[in-house]
Amino acid sequence: MRIEIVDEVIAADEIVASMKAGADGAVCVFDGIVRDNTRGRKTLHLDYEAYREMALEQMKSLAAEAVAKFGVRNVAVVHRLGRLMVGESSVLIVVASAHRGAAFDACRWLIDTLKKTVPIWKKEQFEDGAVWADGEPFPEEITGERVSDAAGGRL
């Protein structure tokens, strides 16, 4: 398994190549990239922050669970922190398996579960302001304050 949090560009080609083995019939890749808009607002960049040690431990646990749950051979999960511009990769998940179905299922489960459970947060910077991404607020335990949108609702 390859589990990393990096502060530089994710070496996607090298990581994918390193995951392939003779027993594999499939390698499924999820490359999460910064898009240029969210809900009609033009995105300038994203800033990612994490509780690094906890995030790494949880990412390792998720990778091991994916291997056991889906019967895949190997998993790589690499997340980037810091400021990312439109088009840059924020997260790379690679799943190697004898069969494509297991690879697809594990890959989808990994990204969905990572986004819900791992302490990595993104702040979206738009032309007209910035917000912590919906569903992924910076926790009150870390900031000591509530994060709210302009209408007063919790993000």
C-alpha cells in the first residue's frame, strides 16, 4: 500500500505505474482535480488543510479495509495539501485487482469514504469570496468557532 499526504504535485503517472503487477487484470484510478466552478461560482483556487497525523492513520485504515472488503491486491491513496489551482490534482486513488469490478467498487468506496471521514478540509476561493466546502466544514473543535454561510446556516 502507498498512503501519503504531500505538499507538492502528485506524481500520478509514477504512482499508477508502480501499482501494476502481473496478477492484475485491472487498475482503477480516481484523479480528483480542481474544477473551475462550484454551483455557478467561478473558482480561483482551493486551499487544503488537514490534521496530518490523524488523516494518514485513517487513510491507512481505509486502504486496509478496502483490500479486505473488496479483495483487491493493492491500494494507493495520495492527497495533496496547500493551495491548488484549477486543473491540479488534489487526490489520487489507485486500486489494483485481478478483476475490474472489485477495482471499480473499491475505488469508489475509497473516495466516498475518505471525503466523509478523513480530517482533510478544503476552502474554496471564488471571485466573490471564500467558503469551506459544503459537507466538509473545518471542525469547531479545531477553530473554536462556528463556520457559517452568508445566510447564517452552517456549512
